Amino acid sequence: MLVSTLETAPGHRIVAHLGIAQGSTVRAKHVGRDFMAGLKNIVGGELKGYTELMQEAREEAVNRLTQEARSMGANAVLNLRFVTTSITTGAAEILAYGSAVKVEPV
């Protein structure tokens, strides 16, 4: 499955637009990561535990997006975007969405 942030797929022609596909996941902070992040907050620097958590969440959201696009009959998702929303204290939703399309080589 071709997934791109571009509106077009270079070397391909869009033959059908099938609608918007989306995938999301809600993730909560881990107590161990939260404790370490609190310590890191004191001295500064990257919160690697949270960076990993968000990377995993983005990957899962894209996996769910591509599953939905496939079920719609798409072989590509164009104009991929991400949205992050705070659901509750310590939990966030990552939403990936884009245009599910059929493309063919030119």
C-alpha cells in the first residue's frame, strides 16, 4: 500500500477516489515512563519514553488506516495527516487520516 503526505503519487495516475480512510489509537502514559519523565523534567532533555510511546501510536494509527483503506478497495492513501487529541489526563488519541484512492502507473 502506497502511503504519502503528497496530494498525488509521482509516476501514478489516480483512477478512483474512494473516500476518507482513518485509523486511530488511544494511548495512556505508563507509570514507569511517567516517573522517569518527571525526573527528566527537573534536568531537561528529551523524554524518550514519551517519544517512543508516540511513535508506536503513530505506527498503529497508520496500520489501522491502511487496513480501512484496503477494505474500501484502495491501493494507496494520499495526503496523509495526523491529529493528536488529549482524551483525559494521561491519555491521548492519535488519528491518522487521508484520501483512499486507486492508482495505476503511468
